[in-house]
Amino acid sequence: MEYLAHISEDKRKQTVLQHLEGTADLCRRFAASFGAEELGDLAGMAHDIGKYSAAFQRRLEGGARVDHATAGAFECFRRGQTAAAFCVAGHHGGLPDGGSRNNAPDLPTFWGRMNRARRGELEPYGAWQQELALPAPQPPAILIKEDAFFYIRMLYSCLVDADYLDTERFMAGEAPPRGSDTSMEALYERLRQAVSGWFPPKGEVNALRCAVLEQCIRQGAAQKPGLFTLTVPTGGGKTTASLAFALSHACAHGKTRIVYVIPYTSIIEQTARTFRDVLGAENVLEHHSNVQYDTDACGAVTPEAARRMRAAENWDMPVVVTTAVQFFESLYSNRPSQCRKLHSLANSVVIFDEAQMLPLSYLRPCVSAIAQLTAHYGVSAVLCTATQPALSPLFQEFLPGVSIPKICAASVMSAPVFKRVRFQREGVLTWAQLHQRLGDARQALCIVNSRKNALEVYKGIRGEGGYHLSTLMAPFHRRAVLDEIRSRLKAGLPCRVVSTSLIEAGVDVDFPLVFREEAGLDSILQAAGRCNREGKRPASESVVTVFKAETAPPEIFSAAIAAGQAAMSRYEDLSDPEAVSYYFHELLDLKGPEAQDKEGILPLIRKGSFPFRTVAEHFRLIDQDTRTVYIPTGDGAELVERLRRGERSRQLFRELGQYGVSVYPPHFKALDEGGVLEPLEDGSVILLDLQLYSDETGLGMETDEDRYFL
């Protein structure tokens, strides 16, 4: 009997043996990057052994669904290969929780499935023994639970990507294009050509930028792979310098990929554009929820866009720019689609831009993941920021005795040319006083802690040159307003902006005056980065005023504000690295270790029997309590109509993301009870009354609860 794995649309046939051998070959190659090639070979050869059953062969002709994954998992398990067994068990439905040895056979845990196989409740699949013999590698010698948890997930990534790719290759008749063959050496040469015009530098700021760049290039070649910090003041050329380090380091140590991890999509778009200009668009993958792929005149995805879409599935591209959410949630996911890319991280350089924004509630799991990558998977990781968080004690916990070299000398931070602002602290400023101060300024930026406060301050400055920015505005709206703000600033026209903290990280604007509601020191310094950014004005005239609002700040800011107050009372120069270090130590002490892992991810891993599914359900960096309301305005109107007509596609939702506003439950409830929302069957929600969406401030607020509108 001929046992088949797949039948293509044009009726070509792939045998199970052909698929197993093709998958095993890819899986072995992927796993070789971290020394697991023999286990990769086993997982690939075993994963579809369950297709050697009459029931599965009937399935190919339209019969009932068949659990074919448990068979291969059991064959690995009975050979003592638990890591491979977990991977095979989850290669379609996701890595399961381990459960316990006495789990009933009908439970979906790993042990439940093994007990089902032990009792002979699987469809007979013994015909595999007539066609192949399974490899017999040595099981990995892993003693620490976190190490084993991570190791299984990396091996799982190799298997599911290999399975997808071999199936895709057969179904298409050939392997569709997805990545780029450009070498790290060629990319490095492109970078050197792009920055050649920087030399010789003109002016003090450019001289420092060039010095930072040259230092990063030297250190990239000289430093051994590991964990690093790169601390560069705002305006010091951090983005290009960090890329230079990554490329220099990759060339010197044979690294195969550069992954740039950024907290906000607004910064990603800006950074990816810079990288494409320098390295060529064909070599840079921008991967986040708002990416839009090019279409032709008929609305079909172009061949180049299709290549990028495929590359996004497994990060098969020399340079990847992605979000912290995408990066860390993938590292703790149990789903095949999210985990495919993980093996691509092995032997890469990973830059964590704005590292101070690693999410505090998940800080310990995030640091643990970075430690795993650097300790066992050949990753060189760089914590890159202008305000370096004090993470050394945490990394010492997860990487005992490992040093964390500084790529740039500390003297860079104290260079006079980067002292571009003067800080002044004030007590409470009433709304009326703040309105007056902003009104007296020709150009000024005011940053507050909540969307409600942003609206309150904006009331007093609206009119010509008055602008509001918050996440009540859809992304397309914020982008248009920012373009107008930059234009007015450049032309010297009146420009007074009130914003939430969204403007602080990576948004390139330059104001002579900044007002910042009291917050954490990192936020205050980020706000200061929007003041005299290009150093064209004397520092004495470029003032950052830190004030208290007339209303109490949301509770979630209390620890950051307290730590910031402690640092500001102790240090006159708030940008002093010692002040920043003191602030982060205070903040971590105030929060305590439990707050750094609020879902108890690491304790779950340590005490559980490989709780892959449970951990994935608990690790969610984005607050899942929000709902997205789509705004049918401008080009969004046609997109919403396509949604109403029943169209559902990844591309449509990416485009719709530019017209979506995330709202918290009380806001959503008020809108819903007001009858102004149209719910669709898939859970999407459309705003019916466009009068509730202002061209100035975005979606109207329908509740006074501050904490929901940050």
C-alpha cells in the first residue's frame, strides 16, 4: 500500500516517507544552529508517523479527522526522547501542558495523550516500520527546568517551520521565494558607504555622533558574543550606531541575522524606513500588526509583498524590525504559527531599542528569555537606550558571573554638547496656569499622564497652532497631525501641542520648551529628548518644566513617580547616568520581585510539568481588556465596507489597523449603550456616529474614570 502525506490541487502525490525525509532534512539543518541536529532529525522523521494508518489515508479522501501527531510523539517518548515527543505532539495544535503521569487518556495534556497511546487507543500505524527506522540520538543533558522549557520550544520551532516549508514546497511544486541571500558583509559595506558622508563631521554634535559610530564599529569587531549595553544620549545617532555595531559584530563572529526589537509601532516604521534606505528594501523585514503589503491595480498582493509575507512567517530575512510584543509573546507562545520564527534567532544579533521600556510586569520573564538566548543559542543581545535601566542584578541572577560590557564609554553621556536642556521643577500648576504658560509660548510641548488630562489641557490652547495627540486618535490621524506639527516647527510658526506619553519614545520633534507632568525619571528624560533636540538653541533657553497636575495621577504611575521624586531630590543633573541608575533601582525596589512577574510565569515553569499552554495563555504584554472601534472615515470608509460585506483577510485587518481606536471597558460600554456601535459577527465593531470622532481630538470620551484612558 502507498501511504500518502499530501495530495495537491493538481492531484500530485507526496508519500509520507518523502514528507518525513524532507521535513527531517530541514529540521536537522535548523536545529544545528544550537547543536540539536540529531534531535531535529528524529523529530522530523517521527512527526507524521501517524499518517501510516488506514484512517488517515481515508482522511485524504475527505474522511473524518484523525489524531496523527500522538503516534509520532509516543514513538519518541518510548525511546526516552521527551523533548522530541513534546514537539511532535504539538506540531499542529500547539505545545500542550505536560500534565501528570496519572492523567486520564481523554485529557489533552501530554501525559493524557501518552496514556491514550499506551492503552492502544490510537489508529493502527505500524506500517511505518516497513519503510523507515527512527534515528537514536542521545537525549540532551539539561538539568534546569527553565533551560529545558526553552530548549523544547526552540526544537519545536525547527520542527513546525520545517513541516510548513516542506508542505509548502510540495503544494507549490517548488519552494516559493521568501528571504534574501545578501550576506552580512555586503550589508556592512552598504552601511559604510551610507555613513561615509558623515566624515569629516561638521559641528560638535556631528563630531560626537561620528565618535559614537566609530566606537560601535570597533567594539562590534572586538567584543566576543554575549550581552551588552549601548547608552547614547538622545540625538547621538543611536539607531545608526547600534546597526553599525550589529553588522560589525555579525561579520566578525559569523552571525546570520539582525533583529531589532522596538516598543512602539510608530518608532518601528521610522526605524525600518531608515534601515531600508541604508541596506535596501529587499533586505529588511518590518514585522508588526500594522504592516501593509503592496497590492497591484486589481488588489492582489504583489510578488515582492508576497515574498515579505512569507518571510514574516519565519523571519527569513537578514534584518528584522519588530515589536517587543511580537518578540516576547512569540518566545512564550505555544502556537506553531508564532513559534516558527524562534529558531531564526539562534546565532543572531538582537538589539533591544528603548530597553528601559521592557514591560515591568513581565520584566523577569523577559530577562530570563534574553538570558536563555545569550547563554545557549549564540545570540548577542544589546540593551540600547538613552536611559539605561538598572538590570545588572537581574541578569546576574539568570546569568551568574557574566559581565555586561558597555559598547560606548560613559563619557559620551556627559559630553557638554548633549546637555541641551535645563530642567526646572515646579509644584502644582492648575489647568488655568498651564493654559497661560502655554499660551505665552510661541512653540511648546506639554506631556501629561492620561488621555483625560490631555483633553483638559487642550481646551485652553485650541485654535491656530494648537494640537492634541493621544491614543483616542486613530494611527492615520496621529500621523497626519505629527506631519503638520513638524512642518510648523520647521517653519517657525506658532505650535503648541498637548500629548500623552506616546510622543516621548522615538518621535522626532524639536520644541524650545517642554512641560512634563510628574512621572518616572525615564519618561521625563524621554520628554526632554523632544526639547532642543538638534542643539540649535542655548541650553539655558531650552527649559523642561516638571510639574504636578491639579488632579491626582492614575494609581499605576505611583511607584514610578515616587522613584522619580527620589532621584530628582538627590541629583541636580537628571540626565546623569548615576541618577538614572538610582531611579531604576528605586523603582524595582518599590515594585518588588513579584510585580516584575505579575502572572507568575517563571514559578509556573519551575514547578509545573512543562506547562506550555498555560504559560502562553498568561503571557500577554498587551492589555487584552481593550476593544478596537473602527472609524469609517477617509480611506477607512471603504475598508469598513469591505468588512461589512464579509471580507476577512490579514491584509484587510492590517489596513484597518490605521483606522482603529482601542478603548477600555467603561468607554466601550458607554458607546455601546448609546447605540453608536455596529457589531459584526467576527467581533469587529464600527463607529456609526462620526460626530463622536473629532478631527482635533479623536474618539469622544464617555466616562470620567482616569485609569482607563492612559
